[in-house]
Amino acid sequence: MKRLAKLMAVAKICLLSLALPALAVTPDEVLDDPVLEERAREISAGLRCLVCQNQSIDDSDAALAKDLRVLVRQRLVEGDSDQEVVGYIVSRYGEFVLLKPRFSAQTLLLWAVPVIVLCGGLAYLIINAGKNRRSRTGMLLSQQEQADLEKVLSSRDHDS
Amino acid sequence: MIVELGHYALVMALAISLLQSVLPVIGARRPDAALMEMAPAAAIASFIFVLLAFAALTVSYVTSDFSVQNVWENSHSLKPLIYKFSGVWGNHEGSMLLWILILVFFSALVALFGGNLPFSLKANVLAVQAWITAAFLFFVLLTSNPFQRLNPAPIEGRDLNPILQDIGLAIHPPLLYLGYVGFSICFSFAVAALIEGRIDAAWARWVRPWTLAAWTALTAGIAMGSYWAYYELGWGGWWFWDPVENASFMPWLAGTALLHSALVMEKREALKIWTVLLAIMTFSLSLLGTFLVRSGVLTSVHAFATDPLRGVFILGILVLFIGGAFSLFALRVQTLSQGGLFAPISREGALVFNNLFLTTATATVLVGTLYPLLLEAVTGAKISVGPPFFNLTFGPLMIPLLLAVPFGPLLAWKRGDLWAVCQRLYFAAGLALLTALAVTYFATGAPVLAALGIAIGIWLIAGAITDIALRSGAGRVAVPIMWQRFKGLPRSAFGSALAHLGLGISVIGIVTVTAFSTEEVTTLKPGETMVSGPFALQFEGLKPNTGPNYTELQGRFIVSRDGNRFATITSAKRIYTARRMPTTEAGILTLGPSQLYVALGDETPDGGTVVRVWWKPWVTFIWIGAVIMSLGGITSLFDRRLRIGAPATRKATAVSAGQET
């Protein structure tokens, strides 16, 4: 029991001293203009928090993410377009901040793979279907077989 | 002592697996019945030994034996009992042990219930299973031994990561692994078939239940993980395109494709080569997922392994099995005959369409997940691939696929009549169109995509119902006869209809919550009120509270609508004592299918508290749909023809014999 009490005391100190995580966008950051704020949110959702693990700055609690959010909003208030804001952030932090990489020589393959797989698969299927059709015509019955078949069929007609 | 016994049992399991990997293969080649016979016995024995090892580790956790390093690092004497159980796999070593346990569990199931398998196929399948088992047992014993002792033993443990102290940990990993590892059986069947050089419809009949079982578990596991992330991570997202999520999503996509192509192979003997390739790919993606998560290549909440040796070891296993299987496939592909011709417009054609899009989607997720890693390794350039990329590429791929779903089950095998099917789908199409119009009308300013998305969901649901109705003879026979036919429908028909219906429900949930959820963030002092959606929330202030191994500050909110108070929501900020780690416990109020989600933020100097509230309309549809999909899988699993192998097999040979003459 004594240990428990001690732990509780430690916990109380933690509770007082430790800053709990802020939850992403805080009220003091929110812009008064709802249209601008909406744009800021959209831009933020596409920018990576550099010190986090796979989070956008819009979702992140990190201090750096907050700085970036504030920066995005500052630029917007100053009248930048969405592209200009993103361009400004990229010029400072590099392409790494973009959660949707730009189309370039480096990312060519990334963007092309879905198209290649889909078109390649489709082309393969079409070629194969053509081949099947040809091979099916090759599988037509010989005259002898056709005659036999007719004989069998006609005899069955007589039975019934 | 128990710990050492567990360690010993694991070594025994390795020895048995090594025997099981070699002797049955020799037996199947000679052929020598005695050597083949040892495979089932060995499979059951290694299951028992791994189970003993797992039990030993569980005992150390439950008794808080901190002389075991693994227990010390991940447990605490004050931790609630359920988390002492689930904590066994809440760490790298333990989760690998669970992985192996499920692997040998599946082997044992094949050994016990594979009585109707051809003798040599069964021996080869179990041998391939043993290769995987042995490789992973080596991995655990050499790099991730959970039975490592500490001397002297510490008095108290370091506790489990608080995020993992949740009922989710008890359910999510076992389900996920059942799915992941379940696909190993399909892989083993594929490799065994390649070794034997013989694949027929009977093979597909054996593979399909395993695929179904694995797929069902994986569907439920992913849905569970998604819901867990949703309520635990505290920002209300349900899918993040995180590499670790993708690692489980890729086998799911490939497994879904496999499920459909195995159907074609079973019924029509077509797509044989493709099905084998898909079986190999699906498990390869599971292995890749294991590698990505366990090697620490990705930095993520899930990666508790950062030892480079482990990464290299799993990479070795990965290369060995994937490379080996694909080489074998390349060598043997000529010996496999491609059977069963069909016209492009046919049930087979629809399933090929399904496979084409699912494979492309899998490739998209794969390239998006691996590209940053590969690019950095090759050029040193760092890029990020995140949700905006996947939404832009994966989303459009799903639209044609979802639109095509209702057509598939209505098309005839071999040669279908698309126009006739269109006529049968008039009702579903009309309903979908009406929904789209209604959404645009009632939700003014709703994005066009939202209306389209909800319409697709309705289209899927109505399509599934149409399928069952037509099979029961709707419109052609009297209602009592319809009822008789309905009761007589094969379970697999209900299974696929349920799965497609569930898919529709999930789609509606995803679209609705994406388009119509609202988010409010504000600072509240006790007594103040905020508005979210149609609700008003009055903040009652913060109150301290203590749990078994944490302390928390609870915030209470009184929820009212039009002035009527009808519920309260409690949201909390917790600090786990041992790790001094803060977490947020979101307060969630479920109203019908929708949820009100409240998370607490910082306290401001003037006595207020930052509060974030989301109104998430129909959000639960996402997971309800997934649960229905899993139920569809279970329903299919109980189909007569999967339960009783023999008569079905005879029928299949009769049909194929009939085709030859």
C-alpha cells in the first residue's frame, strides 16, 4: 500500500508538471475568416510534420507543426495563394514536407505504376482474348467428327 | 523453471519443423508413405510445443516475473489482468511468438482436417508450412528471444505502452495475424502444387476455405484496428494511410482478389496460373508487411523493433521465400495448363475485371508505401507519400470496381448477356440515382462526389439484395415458392451478397463522414457551452480520478438538443504512472449510426480548457459494413460444398468428363 501511495504522489507531480499534448489546431491559431481558415486547414493536411511519424501538421501536436500552421496562416492573411504558401514552405523545408509528392523525374515511377499496371493488365487481357478466339476457331471439329456428332444427335432424336 | 521450459519447447518445435520440412518432401517424391505420414504428426507436435512456449511466456506475464527481460520491459505489477494477457503480444518478441503460434495452428488444422487431400499434396503442403515455421523460429530464437533472463531481477516492470493498454490489443493483433498468417496456407498449397506440377479445380476447392477464413479474419482485424486507432489516438481519424496500415491492407486487397479468382478456378477451371501466382503474392505481401513492421524500416507507432540484425534476418526470410516461390513459379509455369475458355462478358470476365482493379490497387498501395524507402536508398532524396497521394490514386481505381460489383453475380458463366443484367438492375440503379438526387437536394452545397459516393453505396446494397431476390425467383414465382427457394439457396450465395452489402454500407459510412463531419475547436471554462452539429455541449469542468496504473483528469459535458438535455460525455487526459506518458481518452457518444467525439486539450492560463468536438454522421457504418463483410465470409465458409468435399469432387469430375466428350 505504501508503494501505491508513493506512486500516486509521483503521479500527481507528473500531472502538474507535464504538459499534456495539445490537440493539433488550438483555438488561438484559428483565423477569424472562415474561408481563409478552411484554406489553411486544407493546405495543412497536405504538409508533413517533420518531426513526427507520418502525420500531417494539421493532425500533429508537435511544436514545430504548430509553428508551420501559424506560418501557413500568416502567409494566407498576407494574401498569398495556396500554391504560393506551399511553394514557400517547400522552399524552406524541401519536397519532404509534401505528403503528395510533385510530379518530377524522381517521382515518375511512383505516379506511373498504377497506370502501367492497369493498362498493362488490360493490354495483356485483350491480346490473350484475341489469342483465345483464334485457338478456339482452331478447335473446330473435323469433318469426320462433325459427321459422327450428327449421327449421334439424330439417333437420340429417334429415341425420344 | 517455467521460462526455461518454454525456451526448450521452442527449440523442440524448431527441431521438429526442420524434420517436417525435409522428410515429407522426400516421401512424396519416392513415394514413401511412412515418410509422408510423419508430416501431420510433426505438424501437430510442433503446434503443441509452440503452444507450450506461448503458455510459458503468458505465465511469466500473469505472475509478473520481472526476471524475464521481456516481461520487465513490457509489464507492470499493477497492470490490469487482461492487459497482462494481451501484453504478451504487445511487444516485438511476443508478437512474433504469436505469429508463429498461429502459423503452426494452421498447419495443425491442415494435418487434422486435410483427410480428403491427396496424400502427396498434403505432405508437400505441410512441408512448405514447416519451411516458414522453421525460418521464423530461427528468427525468434536467434534475434528475438522472449525468454531472455535478467540477473538480478528488477523489482518493478517498465509497463506496457499506454496506447496498447486497451481491449483493442486483446483482439486486433490475433485477428490480424489469423488473416496474415492464414494466407500462408494458400501459399503452401500453391508451392506444393508447383512442386507436384499439377493443379486442378479440386485444388481450388481446398484452397478456397482457407482463403475465406484468412480473409474473414483479416477483414475483421483491419476494421478492429481502424476503430481502435479512431478512439484511442484521439483525433478522430479512422484510416491514415500509415505504412503499417498499408502493410495489412495490401494482403487484404490481394486476398480479396484471390478469393474471387479461386472461385473462377473452382467453378470453371480457368485462371489457374493467375490464381497460383496470386496465392504466392498474397502471402508475400503478408511477409513484406511483417518485414516492414518488425524491422523498424518504417518509423511508426507499431515498430518496437529497431535492432538492425532483425531487419536483415527478416529481409533474408523475405528474399528466400518470395524469390524462391517466384523462381519455382517461373520454372513450373509451363507445366500448368490454362483451362476453361470464356467470353469477355461473363461471370469469369467480371471476376477478371475485379482482379485487374484489385491488383492495380495493391500495386498502387505497394509503390506508395515503398517508394520513399527505395528512392532514399537509391538517390538519397527524401520524399513523403501520404494520404493525399493515396486518395488521389486509390480512390479513382475503386469507382469502376464498385460500379461493376452488382453485375458480377448476375452474369452467367462462360457467356453472359450484359443487356439482360442491366435490365435486372433497373431497380438498384433507379434507387441509387434517386439517392444521389436526394443528397444533392437535402444537403445543399454537398459536394458532387459525396452524392456520387452515397449513390454507389446504395447501388452496392440494392445490387446485393437484387442478386438474392432473383436467385429466389422474384417476379417469376409465387411468394411461398420464393421463400422455399430462398431457404434453399447455397450459403455461398448469401455469403457473397452479404459481403457486397457490407461493402456498400462501409462506402456510405466513409463518404458521409468525409463529406459531412464537422469539427469545432474552442476554449471552454466550466459552465460554458459550445455547439457541434445539431447539439449543444455544456462543459462541467475537470475532475481528477485515479485508475489502477494511471491518474487522469476527467472532463464532463452535458449534451442537449433543442434545449433537451439527454446525455453526458466524459473525456479524459490520462497519465500512466510507470512510463509517465500522457494519453487522451476520447469521449464518444453514439447516436444511432453517428457519433459525437470529444477530446480534451491543454488548459489555458485563464482557467479554460481547449476542447475539440467532432460530429461524425454515420461514422459507425464504416465498421458495421466491415463486420457484415466478415459475416459474409463466415457464411460462405459454412457452405455445403466446402464442408463436404467428396460428393462435390465427384460432381466436378463428372462435369469435366462431360466437357471432354
